Amino acid sequence: MTATAHPLPAARTARGGRTLPRLLVVLAVGQPVSSLLFGLLSPEPLSSGAEYSPLVPPGPWFSIWSLVIVASIAWALLAVRPSVIDDPLRRRFAAPLAVVFVGFALWLTVASTGQSNPLTLPTFLVLIVPLLIATRLAVRERAAIASWPRPDRWVLLLLLGLYLGWTSMAFFVNVATVAQAAGAPADGVGWQLGVIALAAGAAAGIAVLSRGSRVYLVTVAYALAGIAISTSGAGLPALAVAALIGIGTTAAATIGARAIR
């Protein structure tokens, strides 16, 4: 009598592995829901523009979150299609992105107590660190990802580039608002130049890590252009020039990374 492998354990494993991708859909949809709740529960809306802090981009700039959220939901839905839900590579993106989507709600929760709350800074890291992990995974597996259907490939790269580009720059903007609330002068050029320099350096480094993501470059340029507009409006042209130099630095790093790749 010959023993045969029982298929049930493998089937249970497959079903269990589908839990996180399905949960990711719920968490992705939870992002716009948490935004609505913030608007209802926070005593004051999120502030923006030079009248709040010179390094904060103008209000319309923050509409990029709508695109980030749409890309998040689109990727989550694409990853639970019956034909791909058991793909091990897609599942590996689910864990870091789940942390990111939870981190979005966590940041809004902390920010509802005040944008200058120092606790907003570590909550930003809950977004940025898993995004870096997911971006690094995309770089390592770029050959496999290249074989995916075009919508899957494009939505993933759009999501990672947008989310990481905006949050990596927003972190430094948040540093400035926290520093200003702690007593740093709003018209202080020196310390704000330092913040912009750190933001530009981080952007260049991430551009290299992403192997020259064009979406990341465009998003960073968008964020730094917003900073340039606000600082110019605040009568701080040196900061505006620094932000534009930051765009050039990130572009150079992106071109260099793509050339090496």
C-alpha cells in the first residue's frame, strides 16, 4: 500500500496566506476613512502654507494624498485577484504595506492633537521604514516584476514612488514645524537651510536605493517646489533657492543610479 501526500495541509496554508492580502484591502480603504474621521474629530484642520510655517507647501499641494490613496487601493485590489493572490512575491509586499497603511491612520491620530506635536516625527517613521523595505524588495525582484501584467507593475511602482517621495519630504517639513513650535524663529534662515539640506540628502540617497525611480524623483521635485513657493512667499529667497538645488541634486542622483543600473 503506497502512502500519498494529503492535499489538505497545503490547501490550508494557501488559504491562510490569503488573509494578509485581503486585510490589505481593508487597510487601504481605511486610509480615506481615517482622513474623514480626522476632519470630523480634530478641533482644527491641518494647516499649510507660508502663513503657518515657511517650509510647509501651499494647501493645494496636499491634494497629492488623493493620488496616493487611489494607488494604495488599486494595488490592494489588484493583489487579491484569484489569478495572483497566491503569488509569493505579491504576498511579500503585503506586510510592509499593511504597516504603512496603519501608519497613515496613526499619524493622523497623533496630528489631531496638533501638527507640531513631537510624536508626529516617530509616527512618520512608521510610514517611511516599511516603504523603504518594500522599495528595496521591488529593486531586488525587478526582473520578476517585469514579467507581471503592465497594470500590476505600474501601479506598484507608482504607489511606492508616490508614497515614499511625499512622506520622506513631509518628514523634514514636520521637523521644521516641530522646531518652530519649540522656539526656532520662523524667519531663521540657517536652521531651515539645514532642514532643506537634510531633506535633499535623504532624497538623493533614496533615489540611489530605488535605482533611479522616476516616480520618486517627480514626487520629491513636486514637494520641494512647494517648499520653494512657500519660502519665497515668506520672503526667504535663499531657502527657495536651496529647495530648487535639492531638486537638482535628486535629479542628478536619479540619473546616476539609472546609468549604473
